[in-house]
Amino acid sequence: MNAHGQALDRLGQAVVGGRYAAGAAIPPEPLLGDELGVSRTVVREAVKSLAAKGLLVTGPKLGTRVLPQDNWNWFDPDVVRWKGKTDIGQEFLRDLQELRAVLEPAAVRLAAQRATAADISAIEAAYADMKAAINEGGDCVSHDLRFHQGLLHASHNRMVAQMGKALGALLRTSFEISTSRANGPASSLRMHRAVLDAVIAGDGTGAERASLLLISGAGQDIEAVLGSRRTRPSASAGACAGATPMERRLTSPP
């Protein structure tokens, strides 16, 4: 990562992490440059980038101030990543779950009507990789993300597909938390399979229903993770909490 990327990452994480409250002025360029170990020019470019993401506003006599969170671009992968590294609050997770419940079931209904053989093959491959990662150890989050984005793509609605790309960082953050629950990923495999089977069968109603159950299950896993910790979680690595060999035999779908 170059000097600009490092400065942007550190300053962005400081803002999203709450070091500077909404409405507060951030330090002037010379002080930030000394703190970050970069030139004023690099600081200026980092501030411009954060302003473009909706985190900061600059102006004459105003200085550079932090904007309220409602102004932040929550579809920006950097903003979501910085949030994932700090304190992920219940409101953030609630908003994400509600967004999923609005978008995904409708998208899988369309996928059941429009998915091509190539779409099904790609989603099947993502499911198989996710199952292998859960049972054998590995990054099941990346495969889970491929599975869901494959379903959105299979809707063959260009706007829904674009939303899938924008949602990528948000979904990853959700999956990293929900899959950290012991045996949560293993128990969710059947729900993933039910969504896929309904899409393959062309059953739009069944696919929509199965998608809602899957999202609800993820919400319950997130609530369990939140309830088991004294501090709110930050997003973790992609490795998923797996099942014991006996639990794999009992819960693993075909």
C-alpha cells in the first residue's frame, strides 16, 4: 500500500471508529501529516477521498469536519471495512439484515424464473466450496459471498446485479460475524441448499421463502454472537466456526 493508501486507511478508520465525533474538526494538514508520517499533499488527497465517501466536508472558514453517519456511503467497501475493524453496532447490523430481507428474497424469486444452466453451475460450485470449507476448515465466507452474489446475478436484472456488487462488503461483514458462531455455518448449509434447490426447480415462491428463512437464521446467529460478548464484535477473518465430525454427519446436507 502506498503513502496515500496508508494515510487514507488510517484516517478513515479514525473517523469511522469515532475518534472524531460528528461535526468535529479534524486536525489541520501539518499536524495530520506529522501524525501519519506523510506530506501535506498526501493528507490533502486522503481528505478529498474521505469527502467523496461522505465522511468529511471541507470549506472556507469551515475547515474539515466529520459528517453524521447518515451522510456516509455505506455501499463503499472501504467504509464498511473500517466499520468492521472497529465497533459494529446493533443498528448497523439491523439495517443490513433489513436490507437483505427486502432485496434477496425478491431476487431469488427472479432467479428461479430466469437462471441459466451456467448460473446454476456457478452457484452449485460456490455451495460445494462453502461446504468443503466448513467441513474441512477454510475460508467459507468468500464462498458464501459467491453463493449469494451468484443468486443476485441469476435474477438477470441489471440493477439487482449491480446492487449485488455494491452489497459485497456489507454481506461479507455480516457473514464474518454470523459464521463465527460455533457450528452456525454447518447448520446453515441445509438452508442454503433449500434456496438453491428451489431455484433449480423453478419454484419462485419456495425460493423466496427459503431465502427469508436463511436470512432469519443468519440474524439469529448474529444476535447469539452479540449476546455472548461483552463488547460488540468486529469483523473477523473468513475462516468459519466448523462442526465436530459427529455434527458434520448429523447436519451436513448432500
